[in-house]
Amino acid sequence: MIMLAQKSLPDEVKEPIEQLLRWFLGGALIVCLIWLLVASARFFMYWRGGEDRLTDATASVVLNVLGAAVASGCAGIATAILG
């Protein structure tokens, strides 16, 4: 097992990086929320209209939720590494 020595970052370096990560995560989640609303509206229109593209709309909603989960997980991992 390899052990690496690591010094913790000073607060004046760590806090701006964490703030930047929070801003990026917030922006990514807002984009995901907007796209979820658009994808859900498309899904509803295709479902009501009986169109054949219902699987495309379903995939769009599912991929949006997965993208939001990945973004949240990455921000948590980055914060744990900085901590």
C-alpha cells in the first residue's frame, strides 16, 4: 500500500477554490433543472400526442437526472480531496 504525504492547503487558497466549486455546481444544477423541465414538457407532448419518439424523450429525462447526480458526486469528491 502506497502512502503519500500531503500537506493541507492554507485557508486563503482552499476557500476560493471551494467557492468556485460551489458556483460551478450551482450553475450545473440550474442548467440540469432547466433541461429537465424542457425534457419533461417534450415527454408530455409526445405522450399526449401518441408520437413514436417517446423513447427519445424518456432517454433525455433519464440522462438529465444522471448528469445532475454525476455533477453532485464530482463536487463532493473534489471537496473531500481539498479538505
